[in-house]
Amino acid sequence: MQVGILGGTGPLGSALGARLAASRLSVGLGSREVAKAKEIARNLTQRWPEIDGFLTGVDNDQAARAQIVFVAVPWDAIIRLVEPLEHILQGKVVVSMANALVKIGSEFAALTVPRGSAAQLLQAELPSAMVVAALHHVPARALANLSRPVEVDTLVAADSSGARSQVAGILSRIPGLRVLEAGSLAQAPAIEAMTAVLLNINLRYRATASLRLTGVEVA
């Protein structure tokens, strides 16, 4: 399985890349600047030798050619990123991790964006792709520490049940990360909005709260 991460040099994208590489998936860490992507991939490999040979720095064009593609940029940069790659992403499973949020004063708030959510905005831009919303409540810092399990729940939503299950299977390879299928992309606005609540709690209590649901048994 080949995984590409568009805009993968930020905290969340690089952390996800390292985690998936540690699970023995072939990961292309994408960037507009290949040199930057290669440097970050090299630094991650030096820190975590077990991912050597599984993580590579590439440009976004090459990352988009993978079988599964994650988009790791802020919601307001998604369209600019994927527009020139639309012909490559046709028919692919594309994962949106962005949260449509804004900070007003000292508080985060959810935005009402065209189409309802960042994931739905991406689906509208890539009508022939199968967009999946996932990883909205997973702290990049927890994901980046490969020496510890993540211990977080992530909700996965998509209009395609096959794409949803495929992404759930990939993310389930990450130790401690419990993946719960939440339904269609109609659930994405609520999922993204919950991130604002978690961020506000973290600011108020100087914590790193994430999502963990009780009463759910996953086989």
C-alpha cells in the first residue's frame, strides 16, 4: 500500500507520515519544495530508525499519485493545493484532516463554510474522488511520539462506505488509535466543530484533551 501526504511537512502531516511508515506502509511526504520534504523525512528517519526505507520526501505531484492520499494543510489552503492535482486525484480515496475553525480573541470557534465543512468543500472540488474525513481530534504531538501509543479515538466519515472502511483499516494500524466509522460526509460539520470545543478546553485547563468515546466495543 502506498500512501501520499499532500502538504506533509507540517506537524500533523509529518507525524502521520512517521506513524504510517512505522506500520510498514510506503509513505511519500509531499511538499511544494522537494528539498524541504526530503530534509524532514531524513530528520524523522534519524529520530526513528525503524521507519527507514518506508518514508520518502517527494513533491505534491508525486504524493498525489499514491493509492491513498491524505491532505494535511489548513482548510483555507485546500483548494489552492488540490486544484492543479485534480486530474491525478480522480477516482482516488482522498482524506481530509482539516478543521474549519477560526480564533476569535482567546477562543476557537467553528466556521460555517461553503458546502458545510472542509471535507465537503474538498469533495466538491474533487467530484470524482472519494473524500474521507478523519483525524480531526488527534493531537499532532501525540501522533509524533512513536514510542507511545496514541490512545485517542478518531471518527471517520465518507459517502463511500468502501473508502471509509479502507481508511479505517489503514488508521487502525497506528498503536492505540481507535477508529470509529461515523457515517457519511454529512457528519463532517459536527466532527470538525467538535475540535473547537476540545481546543478551548485545552486552553482553559492547559491540557491536551482529545476524544475518547465510552460504551463502544470495536472488534
